[in-house]
Amino acid sequence: MSAMNGKPFTVFVEGNIGSGKTTFLEHFRQFEDITLLTEPVEAWRNLQGWNLLDLMYKDPAKWAMAFQSYVSLTMLDMHRRPTPTPVKLMERSLFSARYCFVENMMRSGTLHPAEFAVLDEWFRFIHHQIPIEADLIVYLKTTPSIVHERIKKRARSEEQCVPLSYIEDLHRLHEDWLINRTLGECPAPVLMLDADLDLSQITEEYKKSEHQILRKAVDVVMRSPNKLSPKKPISSSPIKIVPQLRL
Ligand SMILES: Nc1ncnc2c1ncn2[C@@H]1O[C@H](COP(=O)(O)OP(=O)(O)O)[C@@H](O)[C@H]1O
Ligand SMILES: Nc1nc2c(ncn2[C@H]2C[C@H](O)[C@@H](COP(=O)(O)O)O2)c(=O)[nH]1
């Protein structure tokens, strides 16, 4: 199934560490005609045998520049990845790397001002020379203390020493970027979801976003009904499938 006009309906899924971005993408695995691109964390944990994520957390002053440079490369690769489907969901973006993580490293003094200037120039160049657009941003809004507990429970070795204050700083930057609009550029309309809800309630919250996300795929269904169906068939009738998508 090719994307319409060669450009998929692109969604950036944004939110603090542990807010449920990967879990959100997994919710959409039930549908066909969607490309899901999770954050390349494993690439950051193993670049030719080097765990850049661990090095960055252990000695940010020394490794922040190298880590952010590689984050930029891997995220640009995701932005530019050919997408054969009408809908593409990406976990994070070059925008959150710049306006949340790099901004925080500059403000906290982790990045030298000259290092920040280099990363900022790279972001400006990429943003103005290469299309890295989005049609929608889904913002998984969370409370720092809640995601800090989730991070501890997830127990990713590199993150065990991440303090609550770091999560609070990232929260404020996400809010300023996506909600208050006092930081940087917001490249698409924002759909905010309450990602504090626990796993027993979060599916209903995720469903609030299905219509806006799947509407391009719905268009495809209306033109070729046999094309889109959940991997677990809801019904043999495309009509019953389409209302399921019209939430
Ligand atoms: N709504 C939720 N309630 C409770 N735990 C959650 C929820 N969403 C995700 N988790 C758990 O929290 C951790 C982080 O979720 P994940 O999807 O990896 O977040 P992210 O990709 O934003 O870092 C995982 O252990 C996951 O199982
Ligand atoms: N310093 C940066 N760290 C980043 C960036 N993008 C992600 N990360 C870190 C945060 C987590 O420890 C891990 C994965 O993020 P999740 O939110 O998916 O858990 O990678 C960045 O640009 N800079």
C-alpha cells in the first residue's frame, strides 16, 4: 500500500522519559497500513560496541556532545525512512531532541555553549534543508513523579541514577514547547493525552487519538475497502471496520 502523494500522514509521539511512547505505538500495531518507528535506543546502546547512552548518563559533560550528535543522525534517518503506508507514527523527533534534551543540557551547563551552538546550527540546517514535517503531534502528558517511578520499575540499567529533578526539567521543557509555546517551533497541531492513567485505563485514552491518526487510512478503506483491517479481524464487513475507526 503506497502512501498518498508519496507522503504519509506523519505523527510524532512525544513525552517525557517513561511516559508510555513505546506502549502507545504498540497499541497501533493491531492496525495495518501504519508504519511504527520506535526510538533507536538500541543503536544508542551499541554503536560499534560503545554504549553511548550509558556513557552520557555516567559522564554527561564529556559525552553529551557525542551522544546528541548520534541521536541527531539516528533521528534524521527515521524522519527520512521511506514509508510504504499512508500513516507513519514516530517515537520522538529531531524537534524534541533539540527543544527538550539539548536545551536542557545547555541550560544545566552540561553542554559547553560552543557545543550547543554546533548542535543548534545542525538542527537549523537540517530543518531548513530537509523536510522533517509532521501532521500531528501526540503529547503524552505525565506527572514527573509518576514517570520517575515507571523508569525505576522498567529498570533500564543506564537510567538507574536519573534523578527526579532531571525528569522535572524535561517536563517543563515539553510543556513550554508543546503547550505554552514559549520554546522553539511546534511543527504540527498537538493532541494531548493523559498518560498518567495506569495500564488498566490507558487504552481508552489512546483510543481518543485513533480517529485523528487513522483518518488517512480510513480514506484508503473508503476507496478500496479490502485494504485496511485490524490484524485481528473485527468483522468481515469493511463498513463495520470503518465505524470502529471513526471514534
Ligand atoms: N499508562 C501506564 N501505566 C503504568 N505503566 C506504564 C504505562 N505506560 C507504560 N508503562 C510502563 O512504564 C514503562 C515505560 O513505558 P514506555 O512505553 O517504555 O515509555 P517510553 O517509551 O515513553 O519511555 C514501561 O515499563 C511500561 O510498561
Ligand atoms: N540526552 C538525551 N537523552 C535522550 C534523547 N532522546 C532520548 N533520550 C534518552 C532518554 C531515555 O533514557 C532513553 C530513551 O528514551 P525514552 O523516553 O524512550 O525512554 O534515551 C536525547 O535527545 N538526548
